[in-house]
Amino acid sequence: MSETVLSPPVRIGRPSIGVLGILALALGALQSVVEPALPLLQRELGVGPAEGALVANTLLITGAVVTPIAGKLGDRYGGKRVLVRLMAVVSAGGLLAGLAPNLPVLLLGQVLQGVMVGALPLSFILVRKHLPPGRSQVAIGLVMALFTGGGMVGTLVAGPIAERLSWHWMFALPTIAIIATTVAVTRLMPHDPPIPSDDRIDWPGVVLLSGTLLAVMLGLVTVTSADLPPYAVGAIAVVVAALATGWVAVERRAASPMVDLRMLAKPAMWSASVLTFVITTSFGMVVFLIPQMFAVSADGYGFGISTTDIGLFLMPGAVAGAVSDSVGGIAVRRFGPRAVVIVGSVVTAATMIALASLHTAAWQLALAKVLTAFAAGVGTTALLAGTATAVEARETGIATSLLVVTRVIGVALGVQIGGAILAAGADPMTGRPAESAFVTGFTVAGLVAALSLLVVRVAKKGTQK
């Protein structure tokens, strides 16, 4: 074993890097087709906004769980081996979603697709092992760029595919591309030797975090979609609290936790985590509410826009989100993370409060998505970059993974809150949300964003003591 580990790695060429990039492109497309098509999926499946939010959230939940352990699995068993197996799970999920006859089967497909989040760290492991440092940085940048580009492709093609074929093909076509590319990765990418490690995978933490997130999402759906007595609502809250408490207890005692909660004791880490959570929760609400309003019938306050046109209106926001990552890194170096977060929070809060009053034209919603996507992207990137330099070098990986998980959980919770608000404000006869429900949703999103300013102030006082 030692000779295998110490032997020089096999160098890879452009074909191997190319198939990793194409795989990232297909994964990005599969991940993004739901957002513009969510109103269509709700109509086709006969479900309300709260249940529809679950379609987007199940993938995020799996991603939040897989993200901290994908790299560990790749190091322990070999990046190629784990990547191929994860892609088999993603492919099964994509095909299942493509054949889904109802909501439960579609949700199961989305859960399986969520392991795609692990593909990126595994791809990075492979290029680091098989390329010299300079070329590996270029390859990582290419993979990230193609994954982002795939997200834009998925946003654009979801509508035409769903309207000309069916919504099932939105999932099936990217999945077919993933299967073909995975076969190419198997043939072109050399095996990378595993790295022996005594660290255990925190499977109890994985199970408890998954259960906690699912309980929160299902609890919100149940509370807003059914007329439950107070004791039933209390029982749901108790279950969520018990699962969350159990997860915290396991993580604090685990020798190698999936999320090192002890890092939260550090002031810089605590404030960054809370700010990331608040910012992404607000943005998650925006992500859900805007496509829903686009799709509402034009005979009332909505626009009756097709899935294809929803994708076109959302595209500028997708571009703004992609650009914000690089801008956030530059801004934090020049102005510091605190200033960047303050500006982003003010922009988001002002935009959503304005949208609560002004939403009579489609361009207003499209502009709001651009502003909030850019502000959220810049803010979370600034927090990520600022935290990476504030903690000790040996803690960088733990700290950044905690923020990545927090970001995913925040978006998922925001989406589900948005769905719950629309479900609570829906007409019992038609099932269509009242305009006041959207006004409430936009206002709440703005107030949540404004909460970041309070967190920044509290964190500043804490560091001054």
C-alpha cells in the first residue's frame, strides 16, 4: 500500500480535463431546471406552493449533508472511485425524476440527485493529484466555470423542453448526458490511490442532520397546508427540537464531526455563520417568490408568463450571481467583509421592500432578482473569504465547509418559508395565492435581510469588548 501511495501520479491530458468539465456542465444544468419550471411542476402535479418548495429543497438538503463528507470519502477511497459511484446515484435520481408519476417519486429522485454537490470537491481532488499546481488551478477554474455555465443552460432550456416535450425530459436529458460523461470519465481518468486515514466518517451526524432538515421542511408544509390543532403543531416542534439537539450533541462528541460546531465559539466564525444564514434565508425566499409571481394568471395581479419566458427573465439574475463570486473576492480585499455585507444587506432589504409596493411589471421582478442575487453572492463570498483569512491555516477547511453548509441550509429554509407564506395566503377555492401573500413574502424577505445589519452591529460590539 505504501508503494502505491508514494508512486508518482499519472498525468492527465486535455481529454480527461474536458470530460470533467462536461460532467460539471451537465450537473449544473440538471440542478437548475427546477427553478424556472417550479410553477409548471406544481400545476402538473396538482400541489400547492408549500409542497412545490419541497421539490427545490430536497436536492439542497442532500447537498448540505454530502458537502462535508465528499472530500473525505474521495481521499479515503480514491476520487475517481467515489465520483463514479456518486454519479451512479445522481443518474438513478435523474431517471427516477424523469419517470416520476407523482410528487413523492419526484422528491425521491431529487434526494438522489442532491449527491451531485459532491462532484465538485471530488473533481478538484482528481486534478490536484494528476496535474502540477499551475495547471490544476486552471483546471479547477474551468470545472467551476462550466458548472456555473450549466446552471445558466438549465435555466434557459427548462422551459422549451417542458413545453415542447414534457417536464419529465427536463430531468431525463441532462441525466443522459451525465451517464455518457461518467462512462468517459471511467475510461479516460486514471485511478488515484486512496490516502489511508484514521478519521471516521460521522454517519450518525449525517443521519441526524438529514432528519432535522427534513423535519423542518415537512413541518412547515404540514403546518401551513393543514388546519392542525395546537398540540399537533407543538408535537412537530418537539420532534424538530429533539433531532436538532441530538445532532448538536453528536457533533460535539464526535472525534471527526461532519460539521465542527466548536468552531462557532470563535467570534469571527460565529458572526460569519449567522450572517451567512440570514443572508441566504432572505435570498431563498426571493428565489422562490419571484418565479411564482411570474406564473400567476395575468387576469389578476400576475403575468401569466410561460416557463420558457420565466427562464429568460431569470437569466440576468443567474449571470449576476455568477459574477458576484469574483466581485465578492475583490471587494473584501479592498473594503473588508463588514462593509461588503452592510452594503449587500441594504441593497437586498431596500429592493424587497420596494418590490412589495411595486410589482406591476415583469421587469421589476427581473431587476429585483438581479440586485438580490448579486448582493447575496457578494455578501456570502466576502464572508467566506474573510473567514478563511481570519482563522488559523489548519482550520480553513473546517471553517469554510461550515459556511458552505450554512449557506445551503439558509437557502433551503428561505425557499420553504416562501412556500409556506404563499400556502397560508392561498384562496381556498382556487388555491391561488392572494396578492397580499406575495406582499407579505417580499416584506419578510426584506426584513430578514435588514436583520443582517443588527448582527453586524452586535458582532462589532462583541469584538470591541
